[in-house]
Amino acid sequence: MDPKLDESAIRKVVEDVLQRLGQSKAAQSTPAVTRGNRRSSIPSRTTQSNRRRPQGIFDDAYDACEAARSAFLQLREAGLDGRNRVVRIIKELCAQKANEWGKLELEETKIGRLDHKIEKLRIIDLVPGVEWLRPYGMSGDHGITLEEYTPFGVIGAITPITHSIPTLSSNVISIVAAGNAVVFNPHPGGARCAIVAVRTFNEAIHRELGIENLICCIEHPTLESFAALCKCENVPLLVVTGGPGVVNAAMRSGKRAICAGPGNPPVVVDESADIENAVTGVIKGAAFDNNLLCIGEKEVYVVDAVFNTFVAELKRQGAVALTDTQLDRLSAAAFSQEADGGGCSHAVLNRDFVGQDPPVLAEHAGVQVNRGTELLFAETPADHVFVIEEQMMPMVPVVRVGDIEEGIAYAVEAEHGYKHSSMIHSRNVDNMTAMARALDTTLFIKNGPCMAGLGLGGEGYLSYSIATVTGEGITTPKTFTRTRRCVMVDNLRIY
Ligand code: NAD
């Protein structure tokens, strides 16, 4: 034996060999990522643990973020073709599973309408994908420059109870089209159906592309898991879709957050409006999924000159009017008064009433309506609780106003500066412009229902996260990218 090869040196050689053997085994067990005819394998840290657990579902936010980070690296290897394939998988599964998942979501959340839960999944095809990311090129005397939209890595996402699977699916398309992986902390009330969708998406992605855990989800989401997600070092960006509580929490987290916050969209109807069309629009938007849409028509201001015509048309198109007494009964059940400490009180929405069917609300109002009734309405003053609070019920307050100026002024008040959505029914361009300026909302729809603002009956595209608070607007793949510039000085310019 070589005298220099003492015991510790032999141990080192043995350890080296064992380590190399271990690495090659890990590489063998890691699924290969294919890109055209290229194959590469990136070790997945979660391969072992996921044999024992469902795909993408984690108890712990840190584990989820680690797994998503590994998936992000695998997606990078899969290139634009890989991203396109993931987008196609999500869109196809949403269409195929729309009935099943719509039912599942309604059973779990117990809010909204089955037909619209199904529709919200069928229209996922309208969410833009990789094609949205067009690089910006510049060419001049000093060469050429290209600005490209590149991924962040792992995005942390919070979803609402109002559209659990639709928001998750729409977020996945935008986030993955941009080249990122994602970790969801869904609303606890819609987490079970979110998990079913995540597992189904991941299984299909793994089958087709060999990537694991591209979409991760916290199995039992809590405020603590949200806080842990915010602290994860490899999550540089959050996208938050929800009410004021979660938006404020995200803004305080210290992370950059894209915030799709609350709304209370007003509608103004002036004397020049096509009343039949205005009523059709209001019923369509306010009745959709029992008024769960954040963009949905929540209160209507109608100028005195056409108020009675408007109300008659609402009835003609099937909406049912509540009397003052009936409205008082419903309001007392649907809101409570809470002291705010300063000797005043404010209304608090009873969550049990959110997204309930009109006959259920009517019963609380002390009246029976037909099962097929889509919308209730009542004439109210401008400061009524149904006007001021984001009530998310198929019961719209209709406020009589003297003129367009008064209608717009009340609309500004009720919108609370959320800068979310507003609607006008008018043929008067000056009135349209005045309202657009005064409300300053992210979506402003003229002569159509709210959903026309998301490519449903109007021009445009769809997303379930409208970044109102932070100003990105209707989120697209570009929202989830970093802009990077690549410059070639002088050379390569051929003209
Ligand atoms: P919500 O605010 O109750 O819950 C949203 C999410 O935030 C859930 O996952 C919830 O668990 C979490 N959350 C709530 N408070 C939190 C806190 N303090 N810290 C951390 N996490 C918290 O909202 P919701 O009832 O699920 O959804 C309805 C609300 O969302 C409405 O206000 C609606 O306008 C808004 N919304 C906005 C958009 C948009 O695109 N702007 C889309 C859908 C819904």
C-alpha cells in the first residue's frame, strides 16, 4: 500500500465515489424535460417526497416555494414551446372539466350559480398566453437593441372565494406564459376545489412535459401560511385577488405585490340612454353568478326623467321589486351594525347572504318570488347600506337622481376611490367623458354589461385578476415579467 494513502484519504475516496453514484441515481430518477429534440435533466428536489404526496400540494409554504423554484428551472429548459403547451393544457382542462369543477366549486363555497360557475371556466380560453409577449426592438445608427419580457421565477398568488378555480386557472395561464412557476394560498373556503384543479393540471403537465410542481398550492391555507409565503426568499412577487383585508396585508408584507382589490361598481343611466338595452345590461351583469363579480353592477343611478320607464322595464324583463318594508327586513338580516370605537357604528356584511339566490334573499325580505327570478331591486336613497357596501348579492338598489351631475357625484362616493369598474348607459358623449374623468376607474363600460369590459360582448381579453389598487390593470402575461434590455453596439445593423 502506498504509505501516503492513509485511512482518512481512503475514506475521502470512498465518499467521493458514493456521492457520484448517488448523483447519477438521482439523475436517472429525474424525469427528462424535452424541448424539440433536445433533452436535459434538472434534478428535482421534490421527486422523492412527491411519490408519497399528491402533485403540487404542500402543508408548508417554504416546501411549496422550493418545489416551485425547481419547477421554474425545468420550465426554463422547456422553452417557449413548453409554456405554450402548459397554457393549452390549462385551457383544455378548464373546458373539459367545466361542468364537474363548476359543481364542485358551488358545493364547497355555497355561493353563486351553477350555470355561471360553468361558464366562468368555459371562457378561460379568452385569457391571453405566450403570444402576448412581443419583444420590443430598436434599430438605429448605433446598432440594435432588444427589450424582452422575462420571468421573475416563483410568484405567490392569493385567490378569492368568489371565483376559486377560475382565478387560479387564469393566474396560472398568465404566470406560466410569462415563464414563471406559482404557489397559491387560496381562500380557505374554496381551497378543496382549488386543490383538485391544481392536482389535475400538474398531473397533465407532468405527463406531457415531465415537469413536476409547476403549480403549487397550500393544502390548508391560513393567514399564517400567507405570511410564510410573503417571507419566502425565492418569491419576488405576489399577485393578490381579494378584498381590502388581504390587499392591505400584502401591501404591508414588504414584497412587491400586484393587487386586484375590491370594487363597488356604480351604473349611471341618463335621459338619452336606450332604456331596454340599459336594463338588459344591468340584469346580465348584476345577476351573473348572483352578483359575485367584482366588476358586477352593484348600484344604479337613474335620472328622474327616465326613472319610471327604467323601473317598468326592469319588471318587464323579469326583475322583482322589493317594497320599502321588504328591503328593511332584508337589510336588517344581511348587515349588522358594529361600533367602531369612536362612538359611531358602521355596517358589516353578513357573509351568509353573499351570492345567495334571489328567492333566498326574498324569503328574508318576507316575500316569495319565482325560482327562476334572476334579480331583485328596490328604490333606495343614495346613502342606503346596499348602495354603500360591496354587497355581492343579486339585489340592486336603484337611486333616483335629478340629473347626470348628481348621478356621477353619488357614483364617485359609492365607488370609494377603489378605481375598479363603472358603467354608463347614455348616447351623450359629454356625459360619458364627464363620468370617465370623475370615476377614473380601471374599467369603464358604455352601453353594455360589466363583462363587456373583459372581452365578453366587448372587444378585449379576459383575466380574473384586475389590478386596481396597484395600477397594472387587467393582468396579462406581461404583468408577470421583468423587462430586460440587450444591446449590440454598432454591429449587426445591415441597412
Ligand atoms: P377576501 O378578501 O375575504 O379573501 C381573499 C383572500 O385573501 C383569501 O384567500 C383570504 O383567505 C385571504 N385573506 C383575507 N384577509 C386576509 C388577511 N388579512 N391576510 C392574509 N390573507 C387574507 O375576499 P373574498 O370574499 O374571497 O373575495 C371577494 C373580494 O375580492 C371582493 O372584495 C371583490 O371585489 C374582490 N375581488 C377582486 C377582483 C379583482 O380582480 N380586482 C377579483 C375578484 C374578487
